Amino acid sequence: SHTLIERRGKPLPLWAKDAVINSPNLSNLLASKPIRYIYLCLSEKNKAELSKKNKAEAELSKKNKAEAELSKKNKAVAWMSEMVLVQEPVAVLLSVVRWRWAMQSTRIE
């Protein structure tokens, strides 16, 4: 990618347009191009890779936050359902206690 040089408004030199720059053989690249150009190309590539990595980490962070939020909601729902399950036996127990107390109070009178 030659975007860094193009962004600076400089025309691409002839040697930047040839196929050697895209060669997988790094020795050809080093032998035929100035080091500054190689550095610019590699730093641009590193920036692109870092940008991809940062985007992936941001997506993972969003996913983790969403999972944490869902976990909180699930815990709240579980707690409420437990309270509902406990509420019925407690209500029955209280009604039995009230009934027994009412029976005792009527016997005393």
C-alpha cells in the first residue's frame, strides 16, 4: 500500500510502481528500494494490522460487557424466581400459624 506517500500529496516515484515492491522475496525488496520507502510501507502495514487488532479487541470488549449485563439480569431474574418460590410456602406457613393462633385464642375464651 502506498497510501502514506499519496496522502502526503507527493507523486509516486517510478520505482514505487514496479512489481518488486509486492514481491514475497524480501531480499529483492531491500536491494531495489530505499530504506525510507520500505519503512513507510511496513509502518503503514503495521498500522493497518494494529487497527484490525484494536477493532477486534473493541468488539470483544463490547461482547464481554453485553455478557456481563446479561449475567446480571439473569441473576436478578433467578433471585426473583427464588423469592416467588419461597413466598408460597411462607404464605402457607403464616396462614397455618394464624389459624393455630386463632384456634388457641378461641379455646381460651
